Amino acid sequence: MDLAEFVLAISEFQNWNHTEKIRFFAWFLHSKRGKDRFVAADIRKCYEQLSLTEPANFHAFFKSLEGKKPKQLLRDGRGYYLEFSIRKSLDEKHGQRTITIQVTQMLAELPSKVPEVSEREFLQEALICYKHKAFRAAIVMTWNLAYDHLLSYILQHKLSDFNTQWPRSFARRHAQARVAVMGAREDFGELKESEVIAICKSAAIISADVYKVMDEKLDKRNSAAHPSVLHIGQIQAEGVIDDLVNNVVLKIHL
């Protein structure tokens, strides 16, 4: 696993001191590179890979970690290794977050794949929210990104299909609407988001699978956007972001 990609997902990394970085690099070498022992050259290589200014004397930091009570770093004839409880705590904090790396990288790379200015703005806000652990807001902004992408697709490629299906799916709603024929993005405000995606499904503008993803994630967006006792954390946010980006934004080609 690439160290730079892993570090990208750790928003607080840039604020760490050398002791914290060395301890993390030691854990990374153990857990992700399969090294049961390491030496100063291995830690130096981590600094070099990230283009970081390294400390003048690695061994002074090693000695400091060895001297802590309880010890955080141990040593034998083959090199250094993290004490069990320290490694376990870092495993719990960083070990299972491969999805975090994937989601962060995916959001960072997405601007080159979405041509619409409005979508790039939603994307930028989603990434800011996610990096700062505002997970409810990240879900809301990622939904906005996916929904805006769908509207762009309708307007560019499927407007006639949508306008034909609308009165069939929601006859009463259509009869009472101020705008009888959609022609611009703001016209879609006549309908609920759930109605828009339902029309798209009925008109075969989106597949049943894409509809299922959007319908489910709209419910999660609503839960995230409204006050509730429901806990929404990083794992829930990552699932929503991954599904909406991969199965909606990247599946519907403008």
C-alpha cells in the first residue's frame, strides 16, 4: 500500500511532531509492509517518500520512545519494533480504514471527471466536510453532487423522455404545476427529488440499479440533514459517498 495515499486520509498528520510521525511510520512498516523489525534507514525512507524534512538524529527519537514508561519502542539484535499495546492502539485507529483512503483519493481525483462547474463546487464542499469529519454535511453535499449530475444528464440528453413521462407518473402533480414542461435546471424545483428519480426510472433514463442506489441514499441524506438521535459517523458517510460517486456520478456519462 502506498504511504502517500495512506497519509492523505489522515487530516491531522501535518500537525504531528517527529515522535508521532516516527511512531506512525513504525506501525505502517509493521502493518502494511510486513516488517517485524525496522531500522533508522526504513524510517528515513518514509520521510523521503513524503518529501518531509527529517529529524537530525533518528536514534535520539528512538531512545526517547524506548525510555517512556511504559516503553513504546523495543529493540533486539534484529532492530526496533513497537510495543504491543502501542501497535494495537494504532491498529484500531488506522488499520481498518482502507475505505477511507479510497474515498479520499476518489474525491480528490473526481474534479477531472466532472465537467460541470456546479458539480465541482459541490464536490469541493463534500471533500472539505469529509476531511474535517463533518460527516452529516459530507453526505448532504455528496447527494447534491449526484443529484445535480443527474439533472445535467437529463437536460443534456433525456429532456424529451423526462417531459413525456412526467404526466404519466404524476398526473395530478403535473396538472397543478406552474411549469408544465421542464426546460431549465430550476424548473425541477416543481418536483420532489424522490419524484424526479422515480420519473427517471419509469422513463428508463436511469437503470433500476441506479434508482435503487439513489432512492436509498436519498433516505440517508434526509436522515443526515434533519435533527435526529441517529448517529452518523465516518463509516456511514464513506458508504454513502462511495456508492453515490461510483454508482451514480461515474455511471451516468454526460
